[in-house]
Amino acid sequence: MQGDAGERIHFGIRNDVQTGATIHSILLRVLIIATTFDLNIDDRHSFAEPFQMIHKGVEFSVTQLMPGVWKWRFQIGDRVFTGKTEAKLDLLAIRRVQLRIDRELNNLGLGRTRGHRDQD
């Protein structure tokens, strides 16, 4: 069973760490496992899956093209905005798009005026 194999692999690596195995032997074991089971250990988010979110009522998407390069897209009314940004972290790429949305909303007169805060 695949789940049992995963548990055995995890236990084996944990056991290597606890017994004081060298980092080289542990890394070699991880690489052998990744090759054997055809695992992708480089990325935690698939390049094909976009992040889709809403910021200040504007739906936007951010998709990783390659490590460190992200494409983004959002629409305000009939205008579509697209672009690319370089960022190692997904959250930084997302934040940059949010700032761009804020800038475009302000340019169109739809953003909050400076110094005005939401009243609760």
C-alpha cells in the first residue's frame, strides 16, 4: 500500500536523523526515494494552479510561471490588467498585485481618499 510505504520512508529518515547519520547520507536517501517514487521535491505549489482571490471587491489571479516569476491578472469594469512580477515567495507576489489593484482603484477614483479611514 502506498500509505504504508510513505510511513516507512518517513520513519526511516526520522530514524537516520535520531541516530546521528550524516547529512549527506540523509540527503542521498531522500534523493533516492524521490527518484524511485517520481516525487517532485522542488515546488510546494504546482505551476499550473493559479491563486484566485478577491481584494477590495476585485477578483484577481496569480500564477507561477517558473521559480521566482509570477503572472497576474485582474479586471476593473471593462479594463483588464495583466503583468508579471518577480518574487521568491507566493505571498510577496500576491501582495504586489494587491498594491497594483489599490493603485488602479485610486487612479480611477474608486479608492479611498488619503487620510480617510473606515468608520466602524
